[in-house]
Amino acid sequence: MNTFNKISVVGLGYIGLPTAAVFADQGVEIVGTDKNQDVVDSINSGKPHFGEPNLDALVRRVVENGKLSANTEVQAAEAFLVAVPTPLLETEGKGFSADLSYVQAAAEAIAPVLEKGNLVILESTSPVGTTEKMAQWMADLRPDLSFPNDKGELSDINVAHCPERVLPGKIIEEVVNNARVIGGMTRKCAQRALSLYRIVVRGECKVTNARTAEMSKLTENAYRDVNIAFANELSVICDKHKINVWELIQMANLHPRVEILSPGPGVGGHCIAVDPWFIVDGAPEEARLIRTAREINDAKPEFVCEQVAERARSLVKPVIACLGLSYKADVDDLRESPALEIVARLADMKVAALLVVEPHISVLPKDLTDRGLELTDFDTALEQANMVLLLVDHGAFMHIDRDLIKDKFVIDTRGAW
């Protein structure tokens, strides 16, 4: 039985808004919070502020039904879902760590409206121990309430961690159908969080403690990162030996117990390119393989740029069609995108005139416009370029007429052509 009639979702971005909409679609009153007034206004008019399949219709429906509303201030509720960013913070001489300022700000915004019996869940991907820090930040502001840090099972406020586990482009489907890991600071915290997620989640829900839940999300993404690093390192080795790496991987994967992933221009997105550093930061001496994998994948854009520069030198007036900027195919998400980094590097290197094509956005990010670049349509870029650099395997690029590129230098970083 649903014992939660009103839920507050703090952070209405790529995770928070779809999650809020899915809960609202089950009849729960959702009050969302975002510091960006434009985001709040867009949601309250029934329009998502980013592209995601099936999200437009869902948001419009739940807003019109009065089940979802947005505000710039946190409202009182029975449960709070925190879905705010935890970006990388680079400290000179100390490497990378997690910027927990958004989590702390969310905790401090929630604290004043907390009431005995409330549940607070951190969904943001976080280093081990962050859920406990969030609870302490709230406890410091509400000495009139007890928290699991001090009172354990008898605490007034329940606190848990349930890391998001969705893929952009399939978020609505995966919020509902994916298995979830639910980590409570106490057994009671975990059980209350479980009852909340059972409102919408059809997949298996595994209950554990908060620290294990935090580490599970980091482990999933580090596992992917290590395996991609193996493929990316292979691609560099194969380039040296003049071997087609995609053909090699296809041959190797004929073995029944081998499944090598595909190499690419690097690793991007808000998870795989970021989360392994949280493990390294928490155990710098022990996380040797995970650190090396991150370094291999972070170095791949520079390798691609060197390949491009070498080819461009053989042309009198090189003009490069740079196809794709997002971190993966058929999304508009540019976060941590290696394609974006490569285009920026090439612009700085001044190896050629660059024609940038990204069909999923209408305006180039400031990082590129400051370098004098403009968005170009696909057909114009192919017509004017004498060199083609495929950075993202968008569906729009896959059915290209081979006659259009037969006389051009082609660098395919995705093995799609």
C-alpha cells in the first residue's frame, strides 16, 4: 500500500524530472524544486527543458492533472528525493574528487521543512559516505529532530541512498523497469525507501546499507570504464600495427567467453567519465586499475586529434566536417563529451577549417562559439569538406551515400562506416 501521498523532488534535471513525472503519473502529488527559474517556468507550463523520448507527453499530462508542480524553494512533503549534480572537482596537485556542494545545498534547503517521520533519499551518484554526510548536514540544522547518525533505528528522520540507474534516451522506461539498489542508513530506513520505490518500480529491488549502495553505482560505471579502456587501448595498438581494430574485435569475440566492447573517441556522459574518480579519490593507493583506465580513456581525444592533424597536413586547404558533439548516439547530452573536447582541441590547434554538425541541438555551446565555430547542417558540411571526422554514430549519419565521401579523407572513431 502507498503510504506516501506527497513527495518532494529536489533537482529537476535529467534524473529528477523524469523520476518526478513517473511518480506523479501514479497519482502521487509531486512538488519539484529547481534553483533555475526558467526550468521551473517551463515545467509548470507542461514542457520539459531537455529532450528525452516520451517525456514531453508525460510531463504535460501530470502537470495538467495537477499532480506535478515546480518551485524554486523546497516544499514540505512526506518524502524527499535528492537528484542534484555531483560534478568532478579538480584540485591542483590532488587530482579529482566529488563536488558535494549541491548535495549540501539540497540538505540545507530540506532541513527547515522536515517533520518527524519524513524520509530523505539521495539519488545522486556519490562517493562512499555521502549519505551520512547529508544526514549530518540536516541534523546540524535541526537539533530538535533525531537522525540515523545518532539514534539509529529510533531516529525521527529516515535517510537512504538509492542511486539512479538509467540511460539517456530510455529514462522513462528504465526508471520503471530497471532493478534498483536501496541502501538505508538503518534497516528501517531501507524498508521505508523500499516502500516508496515500490510505487513505480517493477524491477527487482535489492535492500542493503547506504555505503554498499553508494559503492554499487560507482562499481557499475568503473566496470564499464575499465572495459572500454581495454578496447580504446587496443585501438591505439592496432593503429600502430595498421590493423582494423573493429575487425579484430569481431574476430576475438567469436570466442564464447570473450566480449570486448567497442572503442571510441573517449568516454563521456555524467556517469562513466566521472564516477570512477570517486573510487580513486576514496582509495588512491588501492584503485590502481581503475585510475589507469580513467587515464587511458581521458587520453583518447588527444590521440584522435593527432590522427586528424596528421591527415590534415596532407591537404592544401583542409576543411573538416566534424560529425556529432553529444557523448552518445541520438541524444542532445553534451556532458563530458569527448567529441566536444576533440572539436575544441582541433579549433585551438588550427589544423583546418571546421564545420560542426550536431542534429540534436540548435545552438553550439559557448565553449565552441568563443572559438569562432558555427553549427552547420549535414549536407552543407559534406559538400564543403575534404575530410570527414565521425565522432558520434547518430542515426542521421548512418545511411550516408558513400559516393558523397569516396573522394574525402574519412576518420571513423566509432567503426560505424
